[in-house]
Amino acid sequence: MLKQAEDFSQESLVRDRRRRPISIDTRVATTIPLAIPTGASALDDVAFAIRAKGGFLACKRCLDVTVAILALVVLAPLLLAISLAIALSSKGPVLFRQKRLGHNNIPFTLIKFRSMYVDRQDLSGIAHTVERDPRITRVGRIIRRTYLDELPQLLNVLRGDMSVVGPRAQVMGMRAVGRCYEDLVPDYRARHAVRPGITGLAQVRGLRGEIKDAEHAIARVAADFEYIHQASLWLDLKILALTVPSVIMGRVEC
């Protein structure tokens, strides 16, 4: 009886959650096509992550570790070359460390190649980069444009802080067009139901780089919710395969 009651309670909770769409500020979102499955909600996404722990997340972790180790081995000469270029072109450490929000909204230290002058860095990460940003070094412009500055995050993957594929790891107190993300998307923190990723659905769709308006910011989060709702190993492999073309061309269909 007790087990039946628990099953009924869980089913009722999921049904109730499906009735509530993702809460998005309609004053700025009514004109953009949000790629979110009908009936999806932030709470649905959390329920999905819990249900998936038995199988998908375990396989995903194996994929993460395998890809990270292979990438670090294959890309070792490139990583060394980038490190030398950074060290020789400007004063300061080769790596940049910054606190980001991770799985279950727990902060972790994200690692990247340093792309800015040390005395001009924004350690909080709240100040967005802009076109021709004077804080960025000459080497930094190259590695940021090609996303090579993200490669040290493979170490975060091995440590279990991140996944290869997932929502982008954002800084705490992330803002867009002068507003907190929590104001634009009240369910924003539910995107952390899974580990953040080096690449993701938003990135391969071209939703990256400078945030020019609220619609762009909201579309990013919408893609994160869509990924969480539909996550599978096949989708992860597809996003990985499309990551390089998306960097070169700017956007691909996924």
C-alpha cells in the first residue's frame, strides 16, 4: 500500500509539473521561437534528470571521461603551443580560474586559457566581453575566436565538475542586458539539473558570443532546457560531431 501511494504521488507530481510551461518574461520573449517541447517545464527537467540517473547519466559519464582523456592526449602538442604563446605574449599565468555555477547550483572552479591582460580581468565574469574588447590580448583574440581557450575545461570534465556536452557554465549573478537571468527566466537555476558542458545545443545553434539583447539571452536558456528535456547519448554524439562545423560556420541545424 505504501509503495502504491508513493508511486501515485510521484505520477501526480509529474502530471502537475507538465501542466506548467517554462516561466519566461513574455514582455521580451513573445517574438522569438523558443525551441522547447510542448509542456516542458523546469521541474519536468529536474524529474527527467532524477529518472535518468540509473542509466543515461552513468553512460554519459563514461563518454565524458573517454572523450576527455583522448582529447588531452591527441591535443597535447596544441595545448603546449597555446601555453607557450600566452606565456610569451603577456605577463601572468597561462590558465584563468573562475567560479561558475555547476550541477545542482553548486559552485566550482572553471579552468580556461587566459585570454585577457591580468590587470584588466573581471574575476566575477559579470562584465560581458564586447567586440574589440581592449581587455583581450592578441593571442586571446585568436583562441577566443576559435574557442581554443575552452580546452582546459577537459580537466574539469575529468574532475567531475563538467560534462563534455551540456548547458554552458555561467558565472554566479549572470546578467544580460542589465537584468539578472533569474528575472528573464525565473526557472533559470533549474538548467543546472545536469552538469554544465564545454559545448552544447545552444553553442551549435550559434547562440554564443556577445549577448546583444534579451531575446538572445532567453533563446540560450531555452536551448538548455530543450537539451535537458531530450538528453540522450545520441544527442550528445550529434552535438559533438556538429561542434567543429558550428565554430567554423557560426550555426548548424540540430
